[in-house]
Amino acid sequence: MSYATYKLIHLLGIFALMVALAGMAGHAAAGQIKEENTSFRTLLALHGLGALLALVGGFGLLARINVEASGLFPGWIWAKLILWVLLGGLVALPYRKRAFARMLLFLLPLLGFLGAALANYKPL
């Protein structure tokens, strides 16, 4: 596949993951419980699929820019992988830590911005 195709897959995954997290965080921040969220399972599936697409698209992009897998990845790739793990784990927090749910709504755009900055500027 082409670079552009992998980039679209990567972005689709990121958007799906962020929408799922924001949906859960918004619902939890409104004081609702998980059992009251009729879309909870849909959001979980969207989150998982988004994480998978982001990972597959990201590694496809790395293959297209000829990043060698035999050696250590550059620091910006490790930072993006840590960000991916963080975003994957955040799905557990909104309903467990209500105070964090509202903060997550502000944190998600910043995490997205950090990921974009790492990919565009490759600082590490």
C-alpha cells in the first residue's frame, strides 16, 4: 500500500480511538455510570478497533519511510508507542475515577497534538 493509504488508516484509527475515549469521558463526567451508557460496548469496540488501526497504519508508515527494524527505533517512535499504550489504557479510567473523566476531555486534544508534533518534527 502507499504512504497516503497508511496515513489515512493511521488517522482513522486515531480519530476512532479519540471519539471512543471522549464519548466515555463525557458520559462519566456527566455523573453517569457505565451501566447507564447504552453505547458502552460500541465505544469499547470502537476504541479497540481504533487502537489496532492506529498501530497498523503507524507501522505501515514506518515501513514506507524505511525505518530499520533491525536496530533500535528512534526516540520519537518510542514516544509514539508510549502514547499509544497510554491512550489504550485510558479506556479504564473514566468510570473508575470520575474526577479524571472531566480532565480527560481536556487532555485528549493535547495528547493528539503531542502525537502529531512527534510525527511531524521527529524531535528525539
